[in-house]
Amino acid sequence: MTTTRFAPSPTGYIHVGNLRTALFNYLIAAKSGGQFILRLDDTDPERSKQEYADAIMEDLEWLGLTWDRVEKQSDRLGRYEAAAQELRDMGRFYECFETPTELDLKRKKQLNMGKPPVYDRSALALSEDEKAKLREERGQGHWRFMLDHERINWTDGILGDISIDAASVSDPVLIRGDGQFLYTLASVCDDIDFGITNVVRGSDHVTNTATQIQIIQALGGALPSFAHHSLLTGPQGEALSKRLGTLAIRDLREQGVQPMALLSLLARLGSSQPVELRSSLEEIIEGFDLSTFGAAPTKFDVQDLFPLTARHLASLPVEAVADKLDAIGVPADMAEAFWSVARENITTLGDLEGWWVLCRDGAEPLIDEEDHEFIAQAMMLLPDGPYDGDSWSNWTKDVKEATGRKGKGLFMPLRKAVTGMERGPDMSSLMPLLQVVRAKG
Ligand code: GLU
């Protein structure tokens, strides 16, 4: 069975970049009737917060990306300790005592000599006595996994054949000096224990994958298949990392973006298939194909979400927005007629209230200097409401006969006087919704 996972660290809100990872993993599992696990990578007790874990779940639920199972790394520290011991027992795990400053210095020296900044394994030369002394001076050391210096190969679901020389990578630190298990070990243990078959994550994890493959092999686990999606950039190709804070899923929700718009865009952006607005997750699942995604950085423009949101809203039946209409005060017996007009004229649901206020209270008339007399005359010909579907055509016919105006010169000043705007809904449909025409005085 296919089992995938989305593994955010609850140290902040999830953003569009994370969503891409979550969505791909969700879709792969859903497409094959498999399992999708939400894994909270919370081994860092300082930075991980329950509030963020709750927010991540709320955001995923809002999107409809529900998980079959949730796991927390902080519940599994015993397992990570056992795995660490296994690695120690097989001689693949060694304690190091360099301070960050010392490591930094080593890296700089290597770079100056034109060498790759790979950890030189000098801790391997320490005797037990030397280690005991260092422990006394500096406290517990940090632990590194000893990579086998050979090539690590895999066929990536997006990047194709990858081959990384393990000698070009530092032995990864799996336990910090303060005893904290690091993501690399925790993730490997979880992927093995939860039977993860497919790992999709950002291309910033490619080197991690190389080291994780060797750790999985050392621990006797089955290798999942790996795929690394490109990272999102801004519309001009600029790095998005600094702006991701403003592209949190909750901010987009706040701005009125609809889940279907977001999911439809992200399920296709960066692939060879066109972006198509879908009306359900089922359709998105059906149209998803990981192999159509390319390795190049993917441009993301938040503005693309608004036309998709508008089109999605225009397709919704009144039942889908009944609560919202009720909340802004649209009477139930007007909801259907109001929605059928308003839905074509909004970008987000936030725009609805303006249209409702227009219907309920009328608009401040917009009358050009030269039209004052014309509008005064026209308003005399407008009967008192309530209006119906014929009111606009009857009225404009009468005004045309009385004034001789026609075409745009007839319709535009009337529209502006009634709605206060140059553009807007079809007037025949709008008139029955208008409770007041303020220009009538
Ligand atoms: N917590 C890791 C991250 O958010 C998970 C990476 C992975 O999918 O393995 O980057």
C-alpha cells in the first residue's frame, strides 16, 4: 500500500511552499487509495509550539487535505535513542566535540584551500581518555553518522537519476550536544516504522536524502521512493524565502482565497499540464501526475489565485454560500436572486457585503454635470419599487421615448445614477434587488 507523509515542523504557520509538499503527498496517497500521514517534526522543544501544530491542522482541514493518522516525533524519543544505540553498536556513530566556531574555522580553511567544506572526521582520532577530558571541559559531544564513502544513487520521481558522492558530504550530526535528536535520524526512523513508500519534499532536501538513504540501509529499513519538487520563486524568479511569511495559508484565507483556487493552481503549477480550475478534490486527484513536474524553479504569483477564486465562486450554487449571505443580512427569500447577480461580480466573498449594502441602502448617485437634467427627468419616470425583472427595460424604454436618448448615452448615466458605478451587474437582474434608488430623492 502507498503510504506518504507531510512532515512540517510546528515552528510557524504553513505557507504555499509547504502546501505544495503537503498536496503532492496527499494526492499520491489518494490516487492509489493509500494512507496519508501528518507527522509533526517537533524534536526541537524550544521552537515547536502547540499553537502552530493546531494551526497547521486547521489550515490543512480548511483545504480538505485530511490525514489518516497523525504522529508526533516528540512521542518517539525512545525509538530514536534505540536507533542511535544500534548505529553506535555497528560502529557507524561517533561523538565529536568541536564547537560551532571551530567548525566554522575548519570550513573557512578548507574553502580557502579550494576544498569542499566537508567535516574532516578528526574526532575519530580521539582516544577514550581524550573524549572523557573533552566531555569534562565541554559537556556531552554531538554525534555524527559515519557515511560510507561511495556514490549514493537513486532515481528521483521528479529529478530523474541522481548520483551523489558521499565523500562530498559531511557526516550528518544526528544528536546535538544537548541530547536533542535531529530531524535526519528522527525522520529516517519514522519513515521506516510507518512504512512510508513515497517521500516527496522540496529540492532543498536532496543532500538529506543521500545521507538518509545510507542511514535507512544501516538500520535495515526499506527504501521509499524519493521525489524532490522544485522550490517556488516569486513572479520574477526572485527567491520567495523571505516573502513566505506573507504567503501563509491563513493569510491567503484571510484575503478571501478559496481552497479550490489554491489547490487547482498548486496541483499543476510547475508541471507540463495547464492550470485548470477544478470543482472538487476528486477532480484534482484524478488529474494529478507527479511525473509531469519539472526540476526548474517554479514561479508563483499570488495574484493568480484571485481570478481562480472569482471563477470558483461564480460556479457555486446559493446553498454553498447561504451562511455567508445570512451573516451579512441578506433575507432568506432574497438569497437566491441576490447570489445569482452578485456571484458574477465578486472576486472574493468579502466583496459580497458591498453589493448587499448597495441593494439595501441604495448607492450615492454618480451624475455628470451635463446629465443632471436628464437624470431628474428620468427619475420622474421611474415608478416606486418594488421592481421586477421587467422594470429596467420598461423604464429605459420610457426614458428613451421622453428624452430621445439611446444607446450608451441613455444607459450609462442611468446605471451611474442608480448604482454609483460605471460597471456592475446586469441592470435587469439588479433592479429587482434594489430596495431604494437614492437618485429618486
Ligand atoms: N520537517 C522537515 C521539513 O519541514 C520534513 C522534511 C521531510 O519531508 O522529510 O523540512
